[in-house]
Amino acid sequence: MKTGRFIFASLIVACFLAAFVPDSLIKTAFNQAEQQTKRMLKDIAAAKNSAGTNVALVSPRTLDKTGALQLVPARDWTSGFFPGELWYLYEYTGQRAWADQARLYTASLEREKLNTGTHDMGFKLYCSYGNGYRLTGDKAYREVIIQGARSLIKRFKPTAGIIRSWDHHKEVWQCPVIIDNMMNLELLFAATRLTGDSTFYKIAVTHAKTTLQNHYRPDHSSYHVVDYDTLTGKVLKKNTHQGYSDESAWARGQAWGLYGYTMCYRETKDPQFLKQAEAIARYMLNHPTMPADLVPYYDFDAPGIPNEPRDVSAAAVMASALYELSTYRSPSPYRDKADQVIGSLAKRYTSPIGQNHGFLLLHSTGSKTSEIDVPLVYADYYFLEALLRSKKLNEKKPLF
């Protein structure tokens, strides 16, 4: 009899671990997201009416120091996340009203397809047009994705083997590449799938391999910025611009790398990318300063831990990446960890309904000097993405 009770208890534990994020939590989170996003849409309209600027403002980014909603123009690197959120709400609910809003906010970014002055084309166009194309098959979206990829590869520097990131601060860096740029490679992989032109694919792989070689330390933590001499390909300097110090591990930078190399493995099946993703995951999850709720401080090496700000955006990116990574190893510890993160975010870091102008999550940190302990639109985007990935895994459906 005792043996039977033990087996039954073990089955309960196993079931709990297999669905740590139950459908009820996902449903509640999306219901809250719908209510918050309806509030956000109203507040965006009000903010646009009172902006008093000649620059067209298209998407929310954060709250300023007074608590006011901060909107950004299409050229801002964060402009594609809110349209992406709307697409995710449509994907979960199937409601036409969300698709209509998603189309409206996506359309405001079309001009960016010709922008060759930024590396952030994936953030802007793949989160918006990429999700839109995946869910609707709209041929116009397909063309924007392809043109955006054509614009992005104009920033490729063959001798160094990288896509240039920033054009600003030329007195500091000759040709800077930031770890965030790994996220924009997904747009290039998509362009090869859509056109059959392997140029985009080859550039993405080259950039990923060069970044793996030069951005990572022996412990598998990443620098934020690596500066290149484009004539020789030589590395000039390595910095961590948005984290605590050059030799520290900026939390969201680690998450960008984890997500980027997991995605690169999906697209190439190159084992070195899977190995790198798993090494980054181990670094983050096993770091001695990682809190028990798996929501990291803004920098793993910030000197004031535990009295340093958290970065919920890093946690959301990490969770989404871990869900995907869990599908490439069996058995895998990664899904349980992702479930823990999502459980923490849903229970401890969400905004009360009707507050914070409709943002979903609180307590993100943009950098060591700005956007500290605020809502950030990309935290919300990757939170919804992670919830959808969790739902698909619960239903034993493929993520892609």
C-alpha cells in the first residue's frame, strides 16, 4: 500500500513538473494582456494627441520618469515589438479585432524596409511583419521582409565577417558590433527561405561564427560591444556599454546571445551553435548571483547585489529561448527552468490591471544609466512569445 501511494505521489510530481505552467495560468496571463493592451491602445491615442512633435510616433516603449507613456518613431529599435504583441494576441485569441490592430500598427513601420542606417531590422520588421506573414500569409508582408533583409546586408563587412551595429559615437568605435545583433539574423534566415537566395543565409552564419569567436569569454559570458577594424578584420577593443563594466556580464546581453544561438541552430543545425547556446544557458542558470526566482539582476556582476535593479526583460528573453532550446535535447532541463521563469513573471512581476498605461510587466532595466526599474515593451513581447511557446509544448505541438 505504501508503494502504491509512493508511485501515485511520484506521478503527481511528474505531472506537475511536466506542466509547471498550466493552461489556466497561460489563459489568465493572456486575459490580463488583453485588458492591459486595450488600455494601452487608448493611452497611445491620447499620447499622440498631446505629443506636439512633427515626428510621427508609432509605438510605445516605456514610461518616463514622471510615469508618462513614452512613444517612439518607426526608426527606434523598439518600434516593432508592440505590433508583434498584437499579432501574438491575435494568435492566441483568434479574434479579428486584434488582427486589425496588428495590421494598423505593423503598417506604420513599412518605411523602415529601406533603412540601411541600422542593424535593428529584425527587431523592427521580423517581430512585426514576420509574425504578420506567419499568421496571415500576406504577400505584401513577404516583400517587406525581403526588402528589409536586403537593406540589412548592406551593413555587412566581409573582411571582418560581421554586420555593423551602431553608426553613432564614431569617436569611440570604428565599427562596433553588439551582441544584440544576433537577434536580427532571424530576418536574414527568413529572407533565404522566402527567396531561395543563399546570400542572406551565408551572411547570417558568418556573423554568428565571428561573434562566437570574438564576443565570448572562456566562461561563456559575453561582452556587449566588440569594435573591428574593417580593413584588416582585427578586433580593436571589447566593451560592455549597457552593463556594469567592460568585464562584467550584462544580463540582457547574455539572453540575446542565448536566444540568438538557439535560433541559429534551428536554422542551420550546426552543432557548434547548439553547443554555444547550451553553454550560455548553463552560465546564466548556474551563476551564483542568479536569484531563486530566475529573474536576473541587470548585470550578473553588479557590485550592489542584492540591492541592484532586476531586469525582467532579460528573464523574458531567456525563458522564450529556453523553451526552444528544450526541444533540441532529450531529456532536457531547460523547459523546467523556462517554466519557473514564466511562473515568477506571471505571479510577481505583472502590472495590476488598468495601471502603468497598459504595460504587462514591471521591473525591467534598459541599461545601467537609463530606463531603470520600468516597464519595457520588449519584455512584454518576449513574455507573450514565451507563453505561446509554453502552450504549444503543453499541447505537444511544434514551435515552428
